[in-house]
Amino acid sequence: MATVRTLLVALGTIIALMSCVSAPSTERETAPPWVTSTPPSSSEYTYFVGRGADTHGNLAAANEEAIRSLAADVTRYLGVATTSQTTIETREDLKSFEMKLTESIREPSTAKSEDFGLVDRWTRRDGSQVTVFLLGRYKTSALQTEKSRVQALERERTDAVALSEKEGDRLLARGRPLSAAKKYLQAASASTGPQITDARVKFERNIKKAEEAISSIRLRIVSGDLHGRVGRPLPKPFEVEVSGSAGGSTVPLSNLPFIVSYPILRNDGRQGTETMSVTSDPKGIITVKLPPPQLLGEQSVTVSLDMSPELAALRAPVVPDRPLVTALEKRIGAVRVVLHYATTSEAASIPTGVLVIDLDRGGTPIPHDDTSAGIVNALTQAGFSILPIPSNRSILGIDDPDLVKIVRNNFGNKIKRVILGKARISGFEQSDGTYIVKVSGNVEVADLATGKVLLSATQIKLSRASDASSAITAAFKDLGTSIGDEIKNRLR
């Protein structure tokens, strides 16, 4: 970009000076010899000619085209491919003109332009057409130095493709498919640079080689299907074997990076996902040691090959073959295994009662204990020992500690814990024949023997239905199910 920018600025400045100081009042009728024959190069200077014409007699437009032509002539000599867009606004007469040059250059080359000067300018008019010729010269020594530098850059770019691809072939033959794939991707990325011969062919070839290398990576579950308790470490870690092939034999693949995705319980009581990075050891074994499980029941863990840094380099706005890159990403994503574990809860074996009362917006009890039913259903499906306790209007004014004592006195021979709380309608709307009900609930799990609160849970739910009764029932049941799911995962 610097070559054309510097050249254009120099041309614009010199032309302005020449026109203001020494340009004749009329164009010379006879063309100088350099118009038809560029002066021969010498050890001191190399000459270039630019030509620009305008069929409407616009001298400024012809002058602009001549500047760009001259710049292109120099950069062609350097071996630099350029595209440029330049605008010049001019006010001039026969004696002088003032030039303002603004430029917007789009040039993939990195050449520099120095030691350039404008030697002469000639204008020819032929009817309505005006043509401008410019003669420029560049110091030969500086020009040759610049040309050698540009050629060296091109060789460097070409070598970046060939050498990386060759190294990839060598690594693949030695049974190192991931390292080979990384080299192929380096070669593919390098092939997208400027002035690479057959760039698309080289890009596609190396992407396909990378895909083939990745395809040779094999994963085998050594230790899976574990069982444990919620809140306690699993009895042993998961183990996955990573292997490839070399010389027709299966070999372990060490130092391969993987991402492990596993489920967690978020602070809001909902299920989320966490990740961690692992690497295969010298024996090709991935060891996955999870934190103590937080969720009850059957869960899944995914172990996937991690090539995110390499893929990031191929997500540039312009790549020669986007579908080919997408296919590679899918191939990398296929190098994965899914591990399973199941957890039980010690709390599930402790007999627990459920006493949750539903209230309307005014605080009046609702006949059906739908929230309690949702809690009971969620916990029963999770294997908990649950006893529903019918609600009663008389308990509304009783504090929880006293209510725990009442439950202990009446049900202490059947349960050891109790889930107490209230749920109420907190919002009610009707719109276009649809009823929208919002309910909220807060419950506590208490130990009957000590009265200690073991867990608190608060949830909000929204339900829609064509009639009010259905909307209310669905909202309370969904609330109970959500609270039950939180209790089953958090209660120890």
C-alpha cells in the first residue's frame, strides 16, 4: 500500500509545482521522444511513462489517469499486483492549476516506493480528447533493492505453504495425525496470502489432508458408566484411550488437547454446563476427574477434540472454499465420545413429608394443593420416599418452627424431614381469550428432630390457558415440579 500511496502523493505534488512554476502557457505541439520510446535505463535511473486520456477534454481526469498509469507501471516492474482507486479534484487554467489529492487505495502488496521523481509532462489535444503523458524516474539502485525484497517476500510466502505441507506429510507418516493436521492448516492459511500461485488448489489440498489426518484419530472408552452419590466425588475418574496408526500399527497418541463438557447445578437451581481442558498422557490416556456431581440421576459428559486455535485462523471473512472448511469442522467435531454416570441421593432414602399450601392473590387457601402435588411427583420420580400431608387453613398463622413441631407430633413416626411452604398467585391477566397466571413459591426443608432448616428454595412460574382454572392449576403444578427438581439436586 505504501508504494502506490507514496508514488501518487509525490506525483501530485510534483505536477502541481511544475504546473505552477514552469509549465508553458500552451501545450507543446511536438511530442517529446520519451512519449513513443521510454528512455533506456542506466546505472543511475530507470524510467517509466504514464498515459491518461479523457474524451471530453477534462484535463484533470486525464491527469489523474496518467498518475495512476505511472504508478501501475512502477509497481508492475516491482512485480506487485495492485488495485487502486484515486480521486483528484482540480481547478486549473493554461498557466497554473491547483491540485487536491485524496486517495483510497486497495492494494494487497507490501512494496515501498522511494527515490522517485517526475521528469517531464506533455499534453496533447485531439478534437475533444485530451491526453496527458508523464515521465518519471526511479533511482536504479533503490528500485533493484526494492524488487529483490518483493521477490524474496513472494518466495517466503511460497515456502510457507510448501514447507508446512511437507512437514505435515512427514508427521502423518510418523503416526502424529494432530501435529500433521496443524501443519496442513498452516499451509492452507499461508496459501490465502497474496501472490501465491494456484492458491485455491493448494488451499483445498491441504484442507483435505488435514481432514484425512483427523479422521485417523480414534477414541475408546476405557472407564465409563460410573455410579455415585450427589455431592460426593465419583468413585474413580473416567478414562478414554486416544490412538492413531503408524506403519500399519496402532499407536497411542499423547499430548492431544480435548474439551470436557459436563453438567452442573447453577445458583438459580437450574441445570447448566461447565467445561474444562484435558490432555492425553504419554500412554494416550485421557483422564477426566469431575468435581463432585451436583445433579441427581443419569447425566452425560462429552469429551471432544479441541482445535479451536487452528480453526480460528480459517474463519477469516474470505476463504477460498467455505464449504470445505465447514466439512473439516464437522470432522473435528466427530472426534468425540459421550460418557455417562448416574447418581443417587442419600436424602432420597430419608422419609420426607410435603406440606405446601396454595393461596390466591388475597391470601385465601385454594382447595387443591397443586404445588404440593408437583413437588411430590418430581421427588417420587427421583426415588425419594415421600409422604404428602394435606394442607389445612388452620396452619396459615403458625410460624414454621411451631409448624415443624406439629408435624413431628403427628407424623414423626412416619417421616424424618418435612418440606414446608406457601405458594400464591402473584399475577393474573386476561387478553384475547387467554388467561395468564403468575405464581411464586417459597419452601424450606427442615429436619424434624432438630428443627434445623436444611434447604430453602424460591421459584416463579408463568402459565397460559384458555380458562382461568386450567391456567391456575398448570402454574402451581409447574411451580411444584420446578421446586421439586431443585430440592432433589440440592438436598443432601
